[in-house]
Amino acid sequence: MNSHLQRYFTVSRQTLKGTVERNFVTQSDETLGKTILSMLVLAESAVSIFWIFTISGLGEGYALMAITPYVYLIFSYVSLFVFYRTQRYHYFIFTQLVMLLVMPFFLQWTIGGYQAAGGVAIWAILSPIGALMILGTRKSVSWFVLFVALAAFSWVFNDLFSGNLMPMPARIKDTFLLMNIIGTACILYAAMSYFQSQKERTLSALADEQARSDKLLLNILPSSIAQRLKNQDMRIADSHPSVTILFADIVGFTELSTSMAPFDLVNLLSGIFSMFDYLAEGHKLEKIKTIGDGYLVAGGVPLYLEDHAKVVVALAIEMRSALETFNQKTGHHLHMRIGMCSGPVVAGVIGTSKFAYDIWGDTVNMASRMEQTGIEDEIQVSESTYQMLKDHYRFECRKDVQIKGKGLVNTYLLKEKIA
């Protein structure tokens, strides 16, 4: 049983994490990737236009140098047109990354090498960086290797490319160098900032989903039990030597349900039990479950509680008062029986799908019998609970009450607190 539960929690958490991660991947492919790639392409396009006008302005002999940015612009926007017509996103990514990688090196070669071009090939770093942010670490490695290979190739054959060198004003060279340094720094910072903001938003969404998952878990299981399961503690069965169990039941609710619409019935019961939940939480007691119009609370499980009988009887008194107040506000005339018993129980988690934290033992059965044989609007307790509370509360003894499985036993009706 516990192995099934552990697998359930493991699978649940993996499913939650996987769902959010898949959402992030989808966002990266369709939104994040498009935005980042658009930023890189627009930046390189703007620089290409600058290169075209700057180089063309030097004279007809420099026209060959302007061909490379011209070609980049044409291929880049043709691939963009093809993407919007075919929606082949991976094709668009590939072509843009290729152009971002190759174009700066070709431009550097035509201008005359590293020094003449002011290190314009540095713009090619946008390709592996873009691949890293869009495709992920593993797929970006090949793009970075290509960048390094082209940079090394350009360095080895730099003297050969220097043969293309044409006279260029020092002011143009300095402008190219400044633009290459500041331009790549700005676009990289902008792209990385956007990527980081999306990453932080995704991590925040993951944290929110995890918090919602934990909250749902805590609505099903006590927090200490849930934490043990999350810590892969397989011992989800505990013996508690001394606890107090409370059973409460709405008198005549079954008959009342036949005359009420389903929505009104559920709404009524929900209103009553919500009050009880609030009161139980205030006393730090564990609501075990509701069974129809029955309400089961335990004091001393799953965490030890030294004065569990006193705390549970205080809850019982408040529950009775709360129902009276509820009747006054709603116009209903509902009544309740409450039964209590103290003693040992076994507590644990059962089930593999709709699992629940539950308690078993003679103490639980006796508490149920105290409620069933009780009196309307009274709190009836067993001998064990009476012994724990007799110095603090005054009781009325009911002798020889027939209890199923126990025969004739004495029970006690709570009357008032001893001053």
C-alpha cells in the first residue's frame, strides 16, 4: 500500500513539474524563441543597413563589400516570408542562425580581415547565443563549435583576406570598432535580459503550481503526514497510545434531505461543516473526515497532544454553540449529538488513488457508539474520557446504557465546567 502511495506522490510531482516544463518548452519554441530571434535579426538587419550605407558611401570600388549585408537582408526576409507562409518554425530558426553566423565573417573577409573590419566577426556570436536560448544547451554546442571554427579559419587566413584591403578612413575604422563592441554588447544584454525575465516568470509559475499542489495535498492529509510522504518515509501507519475521538451527527438530517433540493442540501451541510472546520483548526485538532452528515475529529493524532481530552471537549462545546448560532441566523431548527471517547488508536494512510488519512481501533468505535446512543444537543463521553475530565467538568452519569459489542456500560453527559 505505502509503495503505491510513494509512487503516486513521485508521479504527481513529476507530472506537475513536467507539465510546467512542457509549458515552458512550448513558450520557448513559440513565443520566447520568436521574440529572441526577432531581436537578433532586427539588430543585425539594422547594422547591415548601416554597413551598406557606410561602405557604399566610400565609392564604387567598395560596392563589393556591401554585397554581403545586402545578401543577408534578402535571405533573412525571404526566410521570414517562407516561415509565415509555411509555419515551418524550425526551418526559420535554422536559416536565421546560419545567416547570423556566416554573414559577419563574410563581411570581414571582403573588407580585409580582423583589423580592417574592426572585428566585425564578433557579431557572429549572436548565432550560438541565440541557439543556446532558443534550442537549449545541447543543440547550441554545434553552433558554438562552428563559430570557433570560423573564427580560427579567419585568423589563420587573415593575411590572405588582407589582400582585399582597400583604403579606409581611420574614422570609419574607429566607427566600425565602436559599433561592433557596443552593438553586440547591447543586443546580447537585451536578449539575455529578456530571456532571464521569462525564466524568472516561469520559475515563479512553477513555484505557484507547487504551492497549489501542496495546498491540495494538505486538504487531503495532515501536514506532518504529507511531509513524511514527500520525504519518502514509507511508515504511514502509527500507533497512538492516548488520543480523544469526537463524533458529531446532525439529528434527523436524513429525513430533512428528502424535502430539500440537492443544491440546498449540500449548501446547508457545507455551511455547518465549514464552521466546524474553522473551530477544529483553531484548536489545532485534526479533522479526519465527514461521513454524510457525520463529522469525525481527533485530538492527539498525528501529532502528540498532552491535554487532548480537554481540547476536544472545548471544541465540542463550541460546535454545539456554533450550531445554535447557525440556527438563529438561518431559521433552521437543527440539532446534534456528540460522542467522545479517549484511548489508543492506529492511524495511517489507506488507498492508492483516492487515498485518505484514517484512524482505527476500539476507541474510534466507542466514540461512534457514544454519538449513536447519545441525546439530542448533549455531549456524551465514555468512561475513559470522563476519568480525564472529571476534575474539570461536571457530568451526569447514565447507568447501564446498551452499547453494541460492549453490553451495558456507564456513559456520562457533559453538563458544565467546574469553576
